[in-house]
Amino acid sequence: MFAWNSEDAAQRTKTASSRLAAILRRIFSMAASNRRERRLRLCETLSLGEKRFIAVVEYGKQKFLLAGTQQNISLLKSLDESVRVTDRASQPESEPD
């Protein structure tokens, strides 16, 4: 039978906990590397009836205006920063109370 003093037991506990921490770090880093950041996002859709729609889709930092029917999806326009600025400028300002 082994007889350990308290200093030896503390060292063994410290070694075991550091090994466990290293294993957990490895598992979490592997899980994080397998997880991909999603770059495709549906921002907004508008139904036009009869299985037709228009949608704004974002891929990375680019946005696209798409139209869809039952048989087809078409790119209407690639949206850029100037479109967003124009959209804000065209909105009527609310009058102060």
C-alpha cells in the first residue's frame, strides 16, 4: 500500500487537474474549428401571392435582391452601400411634436 503525504497528494491533484484542463481545451478547440460561421442570411421577404416572392439575401457583406416563382429564382439587383444611403434619404422625415 502507498503512503502519500499531503504535499505529494496536492501535487498529484494539481497534475491531474492540469491534464483535465488541457484535455477540455483540446476538445473545445476541436469543436470550435468544426463549427463554421454562417455567411448566408435571409434578411427580408415579401410575398407577392401565387407562389411568388421578393427577398433580400445577405452573403458575407454583400446584399442581393432576389425574385422567386415556383420554377425560378432570379437576381434582380446587387445592393451596395449607396442603395442604403439612398433609401434613408428617400424616407420622409418625421415632424417634431
